[in-house]
Amino acid sequence: MTKPLPPLHLPATAFFCISMNPAIDTRLVLDEFVPGAVNRAREVFRTPGGKAAHVAMALQGLGAVPTWIGFSGGATGNELLAGLRLLEIKTIAAPTVQSSRVNLEIVDVRGGVTEVLEPGATVTSSEWDEFQRVAASAFQREGQKIVALSGSVPPGLPADACATLINSARSANCLAMIDTSGLPLSKALAAGPDLVKINREEAESITQMPIRDPVSAAHAVRKLLKCGARSAAISLGNRGIIGVEGNSQPAVHAWTEPLHPKSTVGCGDAALAGLAFATASGLSFEQRLAMAVACGAANCLATLPGRIKHEDISRVRERVHIERLQEQEPAR
């Protein structure tokens, strides 16, 4: 069903977008991409990247004033910081000796998108210590604070790096939200984040449960809660998002009609930004999921990842459907 949506009233909130593995995103737009052949791009974009940068851009599109905190190294790192500052996003950088990575996105205008992601620079123990120090210092400010930790963990960092930052955030009375994968996600769940938001593939990997439809996604969400998350959501691409706020609450499915995306890169990051923004605005859990769907869909229409527009968000948000799922026990 579709419910009337309340207006947004954003209180003074500090949003911290944490990036342990940032990048410069290079997007090549081709009329046709042919593997194994010489391909000529008709357009090239180099923009600040990594999931946390996309979250920060999406929050800015929503009207928030985010702060990006991340590693930065070499000429690539300088380009990354300059790009964020050009977008008027506040940055707090922890320097690395090795250069920040470059990710490649090949967009075939017929509809296909191919991504090639570098692993990232190896981080030393002293660089990690400095990162923890600058993050903890930023978290100490007064007022409502939300930490959105997203993306992969670069070589050199311990598997519990995300968990360490969640503990740091919560000790400073911040709400902590996370979007990552693999062993770092497993460790982070045990730290009790206020929200985990991941996609279908990441959820299947961490829960070892097949996700075929919204109901099976709801079972996987509940397993994430059993692992320690206080609330959780799994995005299903054009089938929307499934979320549960606490073990005793019903599973909620929010979705809208599929769009014709320019690219789906950054849609999950925009969804996380929508969840953070709606949480700060005091919306119900159902309406937070609706905002996540609207922001993810708006990202499909954006010229670049994270560059969502307020008019697109508002238009899609009015068409989001919300349903409480009737769950059955999964087959054993």
C-alpha cells in the first residue's frame, strides 16, 4: 500500500561518512563495449569515489551537510579531496604513503555496465592508528550524530576494523550504520550497529541463506539481527528493500516501479544516505525504507553516482509502496 508521506524536518545532525578504501572513479561511456577489442570512449568522467563518497553526495542532495572521513594518499588522494571540496563536502583525511586507488566503470549506452575495482593501497599500522584518532575526535561533537561506514576494507587493516569504528562511534553517542561485506561485516555485526544495509549477494554470503523473494530476504534480515545488528535491511535491486527494526517487529517491504537506469552504480549508497537522513528526520521505520527506495531510484536517474536530485527523490517517494510481510518459517 502507499501511505501519505510526512514532510521532512531535519534537525541539526552531524553526518559522518567513513571511507577506509576511497577511490577516484573513472567512468568511460561507450556506444558499444566489445571485450577483447579496441574500444573508444565518447565521454570520460573522473570523480571522487568509493561508497562513502557516494553516500556523502547523496546526503548533500537531500539537504544535509555531511563530513567525509577517509584515507588519502598520493596524487590520486589529492585529486579525491579536491573533488570533494569542489562539491563543498567537508573532508577530514588521514594520509597514507601509498596512493589511493582508481576504479573503472565502463558504461555501454545500450544498457550494460562493467566495473573493475582496484584492491586499494596497503595501510600501515601507524596510518590506521591515526585514522582511528581523527575519527574518534570528529565523533566527539555535541548533538545528534550519525556515522555511516561503507565500503571495502583495504589491505593492511585488521578484519575487525569496521567493528572498531562502530565501537568508537557508539561510545561517542553516535548512531552507527554500516554497509560492507565478508569478514569485516561479520565482525561489525557482532559490535551491534544500529543499522546494517547490504545487498542480496552480500546477504547471501554472510547468512548462507538463498534469497529468492521478499519473504526469503526477510528471513535473512532476521539472521542479521541474531548476529548483533539492532535493525537491518537488504536491498533487492529493482524489487526494492526489505527491513526489520528489532526482533519483535514485522518485516517491511518497500518498493516502486522499476526504472530504466543510466547506471545502478551507487544506488545502494544513495539508499543508505536515505536511511540515515530519514532516521535523523524522525520518520517511522517504514518511511525510512521508503526514503531509501526513493533515493536509490533517484540515483538510477542521476548523471553520476550519488548526484541525486531533490525533485527526483520527491517524485519517486510519492510512488513508493509499503507492505508488512506475512512470514513463514524457512524450510529446513
